Amino acid sequence: MRFLDREDAGRQLAQRLVRYQREDPLVLGLPRGGVLVAYEVAAALGAPLDVWVVRKVGAPDFPELGVGAVAEGGIVYLNQELIREVGASAADIEDILQEESAEVARRVRLLRGERPSPTVTGRTVILVDDGIATGGTVRAAVQALRTAHPKQIVLAAPVAASQSLEELAPFVDDILCVHATPTLHAIGAWYEDFGQVSDAEVVRVLERARRTAHRADSNDGTNAPSGPQELTISIGDAELSGTLSGPCSPKGLVLFAHGSGSGRSSPRNRHVASMLHGFGLATLLFDLLTREEEAFDVQTAALRFDIDLLARRLIQVTDWALASPHTRGLPIGYFGASTGAAAALVAAARRGDVIRAIVSRGGRPDLAGDSLQRVRAPTLLVVGGEDRQVIELNQRASAQMVAPRRLVVLPGASHLFEEPGALDAVARLAGEWLGEHLGRVRPEISTSSGEA
């Protein structure tokens, strides 16, 4: 199975749409299931969400077989070749069109209420469905949107038939799909949970999106990273360089603590950060050392293993983020690599009142020492399957921890996760872990020794 459910599919799809965040897009979901996928996309991009109502025109004797579609705005698409194949008469099709057109009008009133149709003129529109089989419904939706003169239309779906995407390509400006397959017998086969979605659930999702948008519009500019923003973070006598980026109104902020001899410009950390944006998270990549200290460390390698110094710097940047108008009020998590993971654990032990979650990538949690037992934030430890010595060190460290934690070993991956797909797997695990723990009310942490 490729997707757990529509929410998981939406999060994976959002990762491929991050580049459109700067376009201030409007996200439109095709009801019913497409709205649940679209909600995750809109949340990750900090974009408004609305519904675009389309109804399939089924064959007279085979209603599950779509021979066309009707979209709001009175747009009709009919596959004349398929109509001839099933032997449907013009009168039969006209009767079905009238029924489905009336149903479109009814569903618009039901799902949107008294609100007007979204304004799409001059905007980038991301049209989302939970899967594309024949493409008839999507084509009608696109044709209806074109009459409103958007800046561009981006079609997005977790899974789609390859032939349908080829046929739809001339009608849209871009297509993003997680899995395109030559044979798509059933969209639901690509989901572990593909349950029926009710109209009431669609209404609730749309209302939740409107409440989120209202909070974003009513704030004073805080909690709204966009980016990337290059920052100079002043902490005491030191000035550290940082890069802040992420979706508008993110659900949380992830501070990166890089590993030995690395920094905010690390391609690996930047790649992970960009994927975390797809989970609705802002990221702050920064250098733990000043330029002078970095130059000294290059010559001596003396500071990269100074866990106490690195942890103090991480705490200072945490306090900066808590007070900064850019990030004030956001739940905070840590993403640490190598020795940076040890610094993250030590910092979290000292600032357990504010740190919500931790992810360690190929980390050295053993270097956190006694701090391991004082960590209360849920912790994910990810290690490459070929990094055998570090696996053992992580196992020992996990056994000392009392916080909820999980150790994941990625088969075939080395210490730097340079193998194809390995770093993406880390990012997805991190996004799910951090998104879950930063996006909910903080629970009371038990001191039991069982693993989460």
C-alpha cells in the first residue's frame, strides 16, 4: 500500500508542491475525498482551501463508468467516443446531464453555504483530487476553472493513471503526482484506508480550514515564516547565521542542530528542511559556531565534540525563537544529526518546558550522557542499517531514556543516508513524528520506561 489514508496522501503530495508556496496559491479540493487530501496540501502551504464541485456523468446502464462530468459554472465535458462504445443515446445522456447539473447546484449550496464561489481570477490554483482514473471529472473541473481566468492551474493527485495525465497535460500548466501508474484499476487499492467520505465531513474540513485562515489573517505577522529569510541571530557576544523558512502559519518550528563539521548550508539538512515544509512545519537552520570558531574547528576539530557548548548555543537560539516576532508562539522541536543530536538531547533535558519533540538522524545520543534520563520530549532515533556501530550506541541510549521514543533502522542506509531514497525516508519519518507532536496539545509525559 502506498498511502495510509487520504491525510497521509495529502502530506506526501504537499512535499511536491512546496515550490508553489510563493505563488500565494488557492487550493481547491474535488469532493468528496479530494477535499481531505487538499486540506493537508493547503495546511502545508499556508494557503486558503475551498471546494470545487464536479459530478460524474455515468453511463446509463453502467453508472460507475464515467462518460463525462458536470462542473459548477455549467461546464459539461462528454467523452463522445466512450458514449458511442456503451451505446448511450443522446436523450439518455441529456436526462443524466439534467439530473447531475441539479445535483451540482444542490451540493454547492450544501458544501459552501451562503459563501460565494472562490475568486480564482489572476491566482495560481492548485486543483486536488484523491486519485485520477479516466480524468473526465478533472477535465470538467479544469474547463470550468479556465472560464474564470486564473494565472495558472496546477493539477495535483496522489495517484493517477499515466494515460489520463498525458491527456490532461494540455489543459493545465503543471501536474504533480506522487505515483503515476500505467494501470489504475481502482484508486482505493492505493490506500490502506479509503473509506467513504460524507458531506458532513467535507463541511467540517472546510470549516476547520476557514478557522485556521482566520487566525492567520488576524495575527500581527508572527507565526508566519516564508522564505528563505537569512538572519543574524545575536546571542550574548556571539552572532550566528541562520536561515528561516517554511509555510505561512506553520504548526510548529523545527530547529536544526547539525553534526560534526557541518553547518546550515549542508545539502542534506536543507533537503530534509524542504520536505518538512510539506508537513506544515517551519525550519530554522543555523550555524552553531561563529565564523571564528568554525575556522578554529576546521584546524583542530576541537569544538564539534564540545556537546556542552553546542547545547548552550541551541538553548540560546531556542530562547531567541521564543521571543522573535518571526516565530513567537510556535511549538518547538529539534532535528539533530551526528553530534548535533547529542546537543539537542542535552538542550531538551534543560529546556523540557518548551521542547515538544526531537528527531535524531544518524545521531550520537550516547554523547548526551546523564541528560538522556531527563529528556521528556518524544524522541525519534533514525539510524542507517549499515551504520552498525551507531545502531548499537542508539540502542544503548534508548534503553536509558524514560521519554516516549522510537528507534528506526533503515535497511541498506549508511551513516550519511546517501543511498537513493534514504534521506527522503528520513524526512518523511521526521515530518510525521514532528508534525504529530508539534501539532497537538502537549500531553503529560509519563516516566514509565516502555517505548512509544
